[in-house]
Amino acid sequence: MNMIGSAQNLVTLLLGLAALALEVFAFVDAIRHRPDAYVAAGKRTKQFWSIVTGISALVGFVFVFSPLNLLGILAVVGAGIYLADVRPALRQVSGRGSAQGPYGPW
């Protein structure tokens, strides 16, 4: 049984590290875009997304050994919303992204 517990602890730690990497990536990406790009993309302000992703990264760091609690999940959700919705819009506005899907235009 001790080996199973060790494996579970290792999996939990790996999940926590993956979540922390996602949250830190979202925070760094949020602070590197220009403030006017957020407005041009029709999203909330740079300050708002910097705070959301920064708090997500901080919570992810605090709960790196137990990422499956409510705050850890909310931190991943905050960073995930930024990465799935805001980041593509910012990339498109700044000319780095395209409106092309894998099989043609959206």
C-alpha cells in the first residue's frame, strides 16, 4: 500500500507542477502584451488580466502539492480562460495569429 501512496503523491505533484507552469505562462503572456491590444481585441483591460493570472500563479505556487482543491482548480480555470479566449484575440490583433483553423478560416 505504501507504494501506491507514493505513486499518488508523485502524480499529484506532477499535476501541481503542470498547473503552475500553465499559470505562470499565462501571467507572463498577459504582462507582455500592450495595454491597447486588449482594448482593440474587445477584452477586459491588461490590468484586469494581469491581476487574474498573477493571482492564479500565486495560488498555484501555494497549492503546488495539492492542486486538486477548490482554489487550485479556480486558479487553473482563470489561467485557462485567459489562454483559450484572450490570448488568441491578442495574437490576432497584434498580427501574430491568424483567423485560420486547422481546415480553413473560422
